[in-house]
Amino acid sequence: KKFAALCSSNALIESKLCRRTARQLAAESMVLLKNDGVLPLSPDLRSITVTGEWQELRDLYGWWVGMGDGRDAVTVWDGIRSQAGGGTDVRLMSQSRSRRSDVAVVCVGENGYLFGENNNRSDIRLPYGQEQLTRELKEQGNKVVVVVFNGRPLDLSAVVPYADALLIAWHPGTEAGNAVADLLFGKRSPSGKLPVSFPKSVGQLPLFYSDRTSGRPGNDRYVSMDGQPLFPFGYGLGYTTFEYSELRLSKSVAAPGEQVAAEITVTNTGGMKAKETVQLYLHDTACYHSSKKGLSLWEGQD
């Protein structure tokens, strides 16, 4: 009871330790999906435009708000302004007033009332004309960094062509703005990986990495598009490079019920400190499936 009371106190939630932890966890959960050389941003840029539906929004907790108070949240505008260089003109612009800058950071997404329990949507593209805003900023000659606040996979196929960089921020909570700025300015290297697949169209759903191989593996699943996701499960970029070497298995053959341990050497070959998530996927190209009628060969099962 004493611990519960301590954890529920606003004093603890707003303590330096909790804020610092919230900032770190928020940054580590975000996923960089695209970067055409625009990130990390230089602190000496002449001008940065911060715009979009979520530029000053404090609804950064998502569906499960808990004890969060939106008034305590750090906005993207505040986070970027605190880390930009002293000579950088950081402009907070409405959609109607956007103009050319060195970089435009456009904050888009869906709020906590558009998803969650009993909040289904038949269209998972960005709402409120946010795709159009991204396109217009790019057509004005800006380098465009898109920050997406979302609680599920979205169809971002209309955004990707106009984004020089694309960061999935989810709903990161109290330290949202600072965590976003940490990644945009390179204080931290993005290290998050997608826990879900992002589709090219709502028509691809359900879409997941471990789907069974088709009985006709040479054919695409759709006649109008391929069956691959826009961004696959496990995808995520950073600001450095890693080299994998010396893959080692504890045994080359395993009997039923036996375990095989895998080890690999990971080396940071870039110029920035960063974290890496090693992913290993196993696929049984031909396995036997037991049924009441006996054993039958199923090809391409996970």
C-alpha cells in the first residue's frame, strides 16, 4: 500500500528521475523509417518550421492515459526550440501560414479517441488533410521531416514520397517533445524497431510477418499490388552502421525437443554510440504436419 501510494503521487511522477526515465524510454521506443540524409539536424540551421495538427498538442498519452495530465507534457515545439541553436529561427506555423525554411517538421497522427477499445476505422490513412499538408510543404521546397503520433500501423503510402525523413513516435507521454528533439538533433540515435508491419493499403490487412507462405509462392497475393508491406515487422533505421560477423550455433543438427543456441558478434562500425536489436528469424521450408489421416508434407510453414 505504501509503494502504491508513492507511485501514484504527482510528486514522484513529476520528479527529475521519472522525467528522465520517461524521456529515455520514449526515445528508445520511436522508430525511424526513412532518412534521406536530412537527420540528424544541425543545431546551426537558419530556420526550422514546426507545423501540423500535433505541433502544440498535449494529447500525447494515447488511449491509456492513466494518471497523465496533458498540461505536464512537453510539446514538439517546446522540445525543438530548446535544442535548436541560438541563431536558428524556430517558427511555429499554422497550416495556412507555412512557408519555406531549411527544414519543416510536420507533426501528424491520430489522437487517442480514434483507436483503442471499440474505436475501429475502415480507413487507416492519416486524418484531417495531413497528407496534403506534407505534400504542400515539400512542394514549397522544404526539407520535410514527418513525425507520426499513432497507436497502430497506418497507411503512410501517400506521405512517404514527400518525406525526407519519417519518424514513428507513437504516443510517447510526458517527455514526448524532448524525446523527439533528442532524436532529430542526434542527441540519441534511433534504435526502435517496428513491433508490427505497416501496410501499403488497408486492403492488405490482416498483415503480419509470420503469415504462412502461399500455396502458389511465385504469385502475388493481389492483382493490383504486391503483397509486401510498406515497412515490415522489425524494420528501423539509425544514425550509425553495425556489422554482423561470426555467427555460431551450438549444434548443426538438433533432434526433436533439443535446443540450439545462436551467438553472433555485433560491431558498431559508424561514428555514433547506439543500440542495436539483433533479430533472428527461423523458417521451416518443409515440415511434416500430423493429422488423423497420418503425416502429410506442408511446404513453407513457419
